Amino acid sequence: MVDISPIVITVITMKSVEVKLARIGNSLGIRLNRDLLNKYGIRESLLLESREDRIVLRPLKKDAKLSWKQTFADMKAEKENWSEWEEITADGLENL
């Protein structure tokens, strides 16, 4: 029997733009185009994620709650090595 399930392909269009670092006091920062900020509804702050190979800036949704499903999907996408957690579970606490 041949599986004829539909295949879903998601295409993400990304535009890369080089930005220069600007001195802000003793720090460095970047300037973001107003049109870009408006497009994503960014007003006062962003969510910055420091990942192993990149920095991700996302709109901060104050009212949005992170679901377990989304948390798991994000963790899976990072492909982190969680094997050391298996060692922790063998700490003998299950025998108390």
C-alpha cells in the first residue's frame, strides 16, 4: 500500500540587510528602519534570543503566553544535546 498523504512545504521569504553598529554610551547598538518596526508592530521593546549560531530579534508580545507545544517545537528546532539529563535522572532519588 502506498502512502498518498499530502506533503506540506512551507516557504519562508527572508530579506537580509547589513546594518552598522552605532555607539550608544558605552555600548553598541543597531538602528532599525521605522517601516520594519511598524510592519512587525514593534513599539518600545523586542525579545532578543541568543542562540548558539545567531541572535534572533522578535516582537515582544506582552499578552502572549508560550504554549508547551510551541516550547517543545522551539527546543526541537535548536537541536540541543540533552543527553546529560539522562545521567541526572539516575541520581538515586527514585529510590527514596
